[in-house]
Amino acid sequence: MSFAPTPSQTVGPFYGYALPFPGGGEVAPTGHPDTLTVHGHVYDGAGNPVPDAIVETWQPAPDGSRTGRPGSLRHDPVTGRVIGRNGVDFTGFGRIPTDADGHWAVRTLPPGGVPYLSVAVFARGLLHHLYTRAYLTDSGDALLESLDADRRATLIARAEPGTPHTYRFDIRLQGEGETVFLEFL
């Protein structure tokens, strides 16, 4: 007997208690001089902030390596739950819950070999999480350059004037100015 695949389930706001971990947005080693901040808001189709989304980021290290540092996430020896980073090693992975205003922030290092952070968004009402990219530059990538100017603009993290090493990247789940999302087959 063969069974059909089970359909996806809505990832409603209940997942927020299990996925976030302390220091999830602190990807760069503590005090690293090249640390940069990428932050923004997650908005729904009506332009309202989403207060219970989770944003994940992945990227290579500044030298282009993609392995991360083994053991850089600490686990509780009794429960096995992640209790935070060790503050010393670069992992390349961030998991950030949005706050009551839909805001998120990750402190990381410049990605080596690519001009962007890979981003996944989990939010209520989504049957599948969404993938996108936050580009730290507006050129030099075939995917980015293949888009028309309006769509390309939704993928550009804008440097914040007067705040060195800080970029703003808002994510719009649908509607006017919807972020370009990627589909992997």
C-alpha cells in the first residue's frame, strides 16, 4: 500500500517558542572589527509588521568558506537545547525572531565570495518558508542583474547614512513592493 505525501501545515505563531535561541542574531565573533549589522522589518500584504516571524540567514565566512566552526553553538548538557553561541567563532548562520514591531537584526561579517546573505522567512499563514537574498551591493550578481529595476530594489540592503557598517533590509511578504522570493526545485 502506498500513501500520498502529507500536505504542508501552516507554520503558525506556535513555532516561536522552540526555534529561537539566545544570541541567534549574533553571528560575528564578539568585538570583531569588521562586524556589520543587517536589519529591517517583516511586513504582511497590508503593510503591517509581522511580530511573530523568524528570519534565518546563512552566508560564507569572509574567506569564502562555507563550513562554519564546529561546536560554536553551545547546547544545554541535560536538554540538548541550543543555549547560545560561544562568542568566539563565526558560524555563518543566524536565526532571529521579529519583535513586537516586526523588527529583526543580525550582526555578522561580510560574506566572502558572494555579495549577499541568504535569507529564509517563517511566518504565520505560510505553508512553506520563503527564500530570498539580501544583497550588500547592487551589482555583480547574475540573478540580481536579470531582474528589472523595481524588482531588483526589493533585494538590496541599503547602507544607512551616518551609521557605518549598517544596512536596512525590509521584507514584504506580498502586495506592493513584495520582496522577490526564490524557488528551489
